[in-house]
Amino acid sequence: FNKELNLGEGENQVGIVVTNSLGDSATTAYTITVRSKDVDTWAVVIGVDNYQNAAIRDLNYAEADAREFARYLRATLQVPDDHIIELYGDSVTEPKIKSVLGTQISGQADEFDRVIVYFAGHGAPDPSTDGDLDGDGHEKYLLTVNADPTDLFGSAL
């Protein structure tokens, strides 16, 4: 079914009652929040080609891919420049990424805004950890420019 509702700004309570041909029914209630402001889009675009640790193979196009994605955000999705944070090369460190996401973006984006995080670079599994959320026995990390494959928890994201 399809039903258009005129909802007011703020929280709106909507109930749906479904009844079958035998007269049995079930009711479900929903809260729908309507904001007066349009949703903004924020983005953190990250690209790293050259890693400081010789054990990590350098890449050829990750930074170029990230720069192209940032161009796409601006040109096609019309995301304003001041809503896009770009990190490339030596600035792609674990503390810098955490600062951008945890301080800059969280301080600017509203609760219902859209936040896009784009990462072009290496990732790596760490089978030595216990925090196995998806059941395959590996923690997963994004490798920062200064990542140490023997200490992913301390150096990667």
C-alpha cells in the first residue's frame, strides 16, 4: 500500500493496523521525525599511495582515485568545498583521521546529516586479535601512511 501523510515538524506518531480476511489484526507504531532543515552532506576523502613501512607495497592510483571522488562530490553531488576534508599522502595518519572524524566532522555535521567516508589505500586483516565481529577470525584495518603490519591496532585504523 502507499499512503501520503501530512506530517508536522518534529516527532510524529504513526500507527499501522493490518487486518487479514479472518479478522485477525496487528498494530505497529512508528515515530517519524521531520526536520525543518535540509540534510547536508559532509565528506572525508582519504588516499594514500606511498607507505613508510617497506613491508607494505606502495600503490599507484589510490590518491588519484580519491582526488577523483572528491571532484565527483563537488561537481556531481554539489557538496560544498567547506564540507569536504581531503587527506592524502603523509597526512593519512591514524591520529589525523580520528581527529577529522571525531572532532571536525562531528562538530560540524548535524544529527541527521549524511557523512561519507571514502578511503583509497590498503587494508589488512589481523588474525591475532579476539574482537571478531563478523566471525571470520580477523580484525580488519585501514592502513595509514605510517602503519606497522606487526602492530595494526596501534598504527592503523
